Amino acid sequence: MKLEVEIEPYDDGTSVNYVDGSEIICQQDGDAVLIKANAEGLQQLASICLTLAQNDAPSGSHLHLDESNFFEGGSLELTIAKK
């Protein structure tokens, strides 16, 4: 299987392609964080990670994911950052 994910060229980390139909929930599960997503949501997470993985993205680049950005209501906030 081959899946193509479109990503925007890195500018300042705010340009991320939105995947239609994406549903992502981030919640606490005991001592762990649980991220549950439909297929589109998993593609959305891949797009976010690939955006930060670009060579033009400097160390420390990051995106905040929360109810206002990518996650469903009731989700915990999560930050994904490039080392």
C-alpha cells in the first residue's frame, strides 16, 4: 500500500495541510497519554510530523495541538517539537 501525504514547505511551523474528516482525541490513560484517531486523523498527525521533519525546520520548531488546533473537544494539549 502506498499513501501520499501532502505537506506544506516549512515556513514558521504554522503552515500545515488540514486533512478533511480528521478526528483526533488526546487523553490521559493512567500514567500514559493516549492519542486516538480515525484514518484521516492519523494522516493529519503524519502531516504535522513531516512538516517539522523538513530540513528547513530548525531545532526547537514546534506545533501546539489542542481543541482549537487539530484535536476534538475535551482533549489534552500536546506539543510536538523537533529536537
